[in-house]
Amino acid sequence: MLARERRKLILPFLAPFLILHTFLFAYPAIQALPLSLMDFSGIGENMRFIGLANFEELLTDKDFREVLGVTFRFAIFGGLLTLPAGLYFAVILNQEGLPFRGLLKLIVFAPALFSVIATSLLWMQIYNPAIGLLNEVLGLVGLGNLQHIWLGDRHSAFWAVIVVILWHSVGTYMILFLAGLQKVPREFYEAARIDGAGNWSCFVHVTFPLIWDVTRVLILLYTIGALQSFIWQFVITRGGPAGSTETIGMYLYAWAFEFNLPRWGYATAVGVVILILVMTITIVVNKVLTRETVEY
């Protein structure tokens, strides 16, 4: 009876979101399926049914495979840096009695307050080879031999964008991890200390197992966002140099809006592939990371 009453209470709060989700996501996604089967330039009514030809072309498109590889590189390396960094700062700032803890939280979280566009433009100036702060500092400290055209070299451009994403995102994940850490009872740590556990043992055997549900959700959120990554690369490098930072989202945008002969049918097929890819990876990752809930 109580569960039924709760469901009746929850539904009115979910209804506005479900309505928006239906019209802004579900309906366009369903509408994209028939368009992906068409040869359509997006202009006029010259729409011609071609079946699965767009998807067959995608499978043999070398450029598509390359941008797919770049997208996965951003997802993997970005995740391996951003999530552990966010957890590290959360663990440090979760300590009681830490001096200036509030100020340190603000310093770590502050970059997340800037918009993605503003952050991208700021770092473009930092990376500027002529007047940028990075090269200037390297010159001042006697490391002029390390000065570089950071966004103009295909080997450094990828990592330059990763640094920007890391700088902007760590604070957000730090706050989310911190929310999970603050739910762990302090008595568990006291008991572990009595048994002779050090900081690392406390983290491995107490902290990490008890915040695993939070960690799993954040891994899923980061994976979904990384596979749809677009704005960072579009603003900072436009996918260059030589496609070294071009993601699958930028590839879709190029076919829809940038080429002299846009192909909306083909671009929509790319969008459908992104949707299937994100859904599949989300389900697999969620299945792999699901563990028995630790109750406390």
C-alpha cells in the first residue's frame, strides 16, 4: 500500500520531465530513423529512399572509422584522468580538520562555473604560440626548448584538448564524489584504524566499496558525455590538425552543415549510429559494473 502511494506521489513530479523528454529526445530520435534511409540534401523536397545504403557507406568509410577511433580515445584517456582526479580531490577534501577546506573546494570547483565556450576560448589564448601564457612561462623558467605550437601539432593537440576538459570537469566530479563520501559513517574508519589499517587500506577496503554505486553512475555519465563530445573540439581545434581531434559528433555536423553538398540522410545515419553506440555501451558498462549493493 505504501509503495503504491509513493508511486502516485512520484508520477506528478516526473510528468513534466517525461513530456519534455518525449518531445525533445524520443520523438526526434524516432523521426531520424526513416530519414537515415533517404538520400536527402536538406534543401527542397528531393528526398529519395535508398534503404540501408547510408549505413553500408559508413561501414566502408575510412574517415568515419578514424573519427570513431578519436572519439574512443577521448572517452578512454579523458575518463582515466578526470574520474580518478575528481575522486582524489574528493578524498582529500573529505578529511575533517583540513585547513581552508571550503576555500580549497571553491578553487577546485571554480573552473566548472565557466561555460564550455568561455573555457575553450580562454585556453586557446593560453596555448597561443606567440603570446600564450604557457609558452611565456616556459620561457621565463628556462624551459624555452619545450615551447610548442600546441594546437598546431597533431601529436600535442589531442592532449591539449584533454587538459582543457580535465581542468573544467574535475571540480564537478569532485563534488559528486564528495557527496557520496560524506554518506560513509566515520565509525567505519575509526574501526579500521583500530585494526591497524592505514590511509590506503581504508580507501581500498572501506571508502571505495561503499561509494561504488556513485562511482558506477559517474563512469556511465562520463562515458555517455564523452561519446557525444563535440563542443570542446569544435571550438578549440575544429577537429584539426589533420583530423587528430575530430570526433564523431563533428563528423555528423560537417556532413549536415559544412560541406558544399550537405547530405542530411547520411548525417542522420551517423546520428543513429551514435545513438545505438551510446545505448549499447551504456548497457554493457552498466552490466559489467553492477555489483551487490553494500548496505550500511
